[in-house]
Amino acid sequence: MENFIFILLLLFSGMGLRRLGLFHESAALSFNQYVIYLSLPALILIQVPKLTFSTELLTPILMPWLMMGFSAGAVVVLGRFLGWSRSIVGGLLMVVPLGNTSFLGIPMIDALFGADLVPYGVLYDQLGTFPGLTIYGALILAVYSGDGAVSARKIIHKILTFPPFLALLAAAIIASQGWVLPAMVTSILERLAATLVPVVMVAVGLQLTFHLEKQYVKPLLAGLGLKLFIAPLVALLVCSWLGLEGDPARIAIFEAAMPSMITAGALAIAAGLAPDLMAAMVGVGLLSSYVTLPIWRFFL
């Protein structure tokens, strides 16, 4: 509970700093870059080699792809049934299937489950959500934004040059070879990793925006319902049906309950896909998750 309260304080601190205008508008982007290039890779290098590789690890690796397929199908069906515009459908196809499994997911796993289970969240994010953003997200934007310039080569290059993904590959090599990092290197990595939660939660607070027109209320409620309740429920039912238990399954279900990815929302806004709705999905979803995630933790 102490860690959870700490995260909330950091989030509201970021919102307060934004209100006071003490940071430049690009500050959140700089904070996020710091996390991507330093603290998250450091955390991955520390935690992932501790994993004992087994078939159980397939659950957090495959679950995000299952969730993307289910969520995308649900959005398309709802869009046709409720007569949503192409812009709304395209935007929701970005922010419903893609969750905030890294910037929010990893700190929340740390706070509600403990640091020992963070590696499962890293696998869910780095082998599921992030490739999903670069591959699935690029395809959605290409189809719905009218920009057909999507290149498989560019997508692959983006994945292979993403620092957390490179850190995951390095951590996998370290684990497979049984190497032990020098004490000084481990100490440096631990200090960098410790900055992840404070920096990312302040950055999230700096980026929160709330503005919504009446025409977007129903799509918002539908999107939030799918993202925060239906998707994790489906993940829970799948795990129960297949007899999947243990920490990897618990974290996979918990990650499926994360609100919309901020980056996915930003890309959808930049593409002109119902910008107000996308901002609300990210902002309202993030704050709502501080109620829904502890509930899912209770059941897991």
C-alpha cells in the first residue's frame, strides 16, 4: 500500500507541476526518453536474468497478442453495430488493444506484487505490447490515417534499435550463459533502475489531459469497459480454461488490465483519429486504473 500511495503522489505531483507551468511542454517527452534509454534497460538487465526459463513464460509472451486480437475484433464489431465513424474506430483500434504495460504496468507490478515479478511484466511488454505497437500500430495508422507509407524494413529497424528490446536480448544472453555481472556494474544498474518509477509517474502526470465532447461519451465508455474490465476478464477465463496458474499467468492477466498506452494515444492524435476521444481514453483510463488495478490485484 505504501508503494501504491507513493505512485499516486508522484502522478498528482506531475499534474500539479503541469498546472503551475514549471516545466517546459517537452519535459514529459524528455523524461520518457530518459526512461527508455536508461532506467528501463537497467531494470531489464537486473531482473530478467533472474528468471528461470520454462514453458510457463509462454503465458506472458503470448497473452498480449491474444488480447490485441480480441480487443481489435471487439472494437470493429462495436463500431459497425453502433455506427461509429472511421476516425473513432481507427483511434480505438490504437488505444484499446495496446495497453500501458511498461510505463504504468511495471511500476504497478512492483507496487502491488513486488519487484520479483517485474520480469514477467517485462516479457509481456517487450515481446508483446511493444512489437504490437510497432507492427500492429503501424498497420492501423497506415489504414485509418490515409498514410500508406508503412515499411516492413522500418518496422524491423525500429524494433531492433529500441533500447529496452536490446537490453532484453542482452539479458537473455547473460541468463543463457550463466554470467554474473560485476558488483560495480550491478550497483550502477540498480541505482538507474530505482529512478524508473519516480521519473515515469511524474512524466505521466505531466501528460494527462481531459477534454471531451458529448459525441464521444459512448465510445469512451465502451473503450474503457473493454480495456479495463472485459480484456482482463477474457485473459482470466483463458488462463482458467487452459489450466494456467502461477505468477506468469497472474502478471499476464494483470497486464491485460492496464489502461491505454500513452504512446498509442499520441500517435492516434497525431494521425487525426478523434483526438479528443484519444486524450480522454488515455487520461480518464489512467486515473480509473488506480481503482480498477487494485481490484484485479485482489482477485489475483
